Amino acid sequence: MKKVKRNSFILLMICLFLMVGCKKNNVEIMNMSSKTGKYAKDGAYNINVNGSGELDCTREATAIGDLEAEFHYYVTYEKGIMLVLHSVEKVSGDNQDALKQYEDAYNKIKDNYKDIKYYDMDVKREKNSVTNDTVINYTKVDTSKIIKIEGNNIYNDKNKPELKKWLTLGKKTGLTCKGVIN
């Protein structure tokens, strides 16, 4: 079990090292008021992290080998607990060797989660891009299996993923979000 954690940590670090040059250093969360249709800031995260709603998040980074990277994260949450996380990470460009590195790294990560139901990962290689499309349904997935792989970075004592903890972790990688509070 320790070997799995160590290997997962190493794979995570490889992916993080592949991404260099993050352009944003803060989490900027904007909420749209359902009454006015305008965005407004509220608190440290500019949202009610104990509320309910949806977030549309992005992270900017420069990939290795002159590749471009686009990262999108869609989060549905209720009472501060994440219900679904859908991430789409796309790396594109002409450097085929670098694209192969990304494809291999994503597939190694995928292997760690292959036996976890409701943690769905799809790695798609096209001529000049690699896309990692992941959907985690936290309402159904056995989060204790995820914690064994990733650690307890975003989970509370009931193994529920907390939005506030996820945003704090995202802040370190330049996450920017906007959303609608229900």
C-alpha cells in the first residue's frame, strides 16, 4: 500500500513538474447574483464556501516542449461539499515527443484509479494534442480509495471533499474560478 502511495505521489509530482510557469498566483472566485445577474465578491474566497452552487475554473500554465496547456475544472457543490468534479486538461502543440510524455504520464495516473467506480478518466491522443478528461462523482465514489492514493488533502473527517480545501490547494497552482451560487 505504501508503494502505491509513493508511486502515485511520484506520478503527481511528474505531472506538476511537467507544468511550469504558472501565470496566476491567487484564487479569484466570482459569484453571480441570481437577482442582479452581476458578479460580486464575498469573503476570503469571494464565495460562500459553505454554500451550494457550481464553479467554472481554469488554470493557466506553460507546458514543456513549447506545448500549450488548457485546464478547465467544473465543480458542483452543496453546503461546502464537492458533489462532482469534472476536469478537462488539454496539452497541444507540434512537439510529438513532449505530447508522448504527457500521454504516458496521464495513462500512468489513470492506472492508479482504474478499479475505482465513479472515478472516470479518459486519456485521448490526437495528432497534436493529449486530453485528460476526468469525472469524479463524489456522491457515489468510495473516497477512502482515493485517499489511499492521493492522501487526505481535501477531505474532512467524514471523507467528504470540502470545497474550501480544494480551493486552497488550487490557489497554489493558479486556479481562477467563477460561478453561480444557488
